[in-house]
Amino acid sequence: MEGYCAASLRRCAHLATKHSTLAVPPSTVSRLAAGRLASWPARNGLHSLDALLWRSRRASAAGFSLLEVLVAFIILALVGTALYELFGGALNNASAADEYSRAALFAESRLTAAAVETPLREGGDQGVSEDGKYAWAKKIEPYVAPGTTADEDRLGQLSAVRLWRISVTVSWPGTLGNQRSVSLASVRLARKQP
């Protein structure tokens, strides 16, 4: 640091000699370069750019300026807002996941109740849950495997048992007015009814 200060003082002395009537003798520059820099600007009355910068460096070392504090508060406010929105979104996602879980549980109970019914017949049914939040629709139809030919379908109709596809769809209103739904389906083997 001493080398930098000495070079700065020599440049300052050169500028003062060249551009003003105030002259700094070389002995002063060498004495200041030897380590007595603390009181030089006040003692010699030289107000150069370096002396002003020297004062501002000492003043800034004392604490934070008002501008620095304001910028820190603005950054803190932006980060706080982002974290608040992040946690709010996480709570909304947790609420939606809870609704989907309850709807899936309700659809599974309706599907189980439909599979226990005997005899199974083609048709449908619908209703509303006890709390009125979920609407459900049940559909029972003969199951036809993908890729089944017409001959295989006729052969299946001659047998004494039949595969039935039971599907249940549960729907409820979402948070933004959109409709949300969950669908479950199962296949059950049952005896044909006359």
C-alpha cells in the first residue's frame, strides 16, 4: 500500500506544480512516501483529486451510506416477495393434491360398490357425494379387448360368463372455476343374466 500511496503523492505533486501556484517540494513527497500519510492533505492544504478520494475512503470505512442501505432493503423485499409467492404456490399445490387424493378415494369406493353389485347389467348411474363436493358418474358396459375380431366377439357372446368394464368418473370444481376430474376403470368377470 505504501508504494501505491507514494506514487499517488508524486503524481499529485507533479499536477500541483504544473497546474497551480502551490508547489510541493520533493522533500515533502519523500517524507510522505516514508510513511507519514495520515495528516498530509490537511497539513499542506493540497486539495487534489487524490486527497478527496482519500477522505471519501476514510468516510466510507466508517459505515454504510443511505443508498447502500436502501438497495439492501429493496433486495430484501424482492427476495421476501419471491419466497412468499413460492410458499403460497406450494400450499396451493398441496391443497390440489389433497383434493385429487380424496376424489380418487371416493372414485375407488364407488368402483368397489359397483363391482360388488350382482347381477351386472349394461347401463350407468350418477350422483353426488354426501358433502355435495364431488359429482360421480358410473358406467357399466361389456368389455371388448382391443384387436378382437368379429368371430372372437361372437364366440365370447356364446359363453356363460362375460367380461364387464366398470368405469367411474368423479368431478369437482377447481380453484379457478375450472372442472377437475378423476376416472378409474376396472374389468370384472360375471355370469350372464337372462
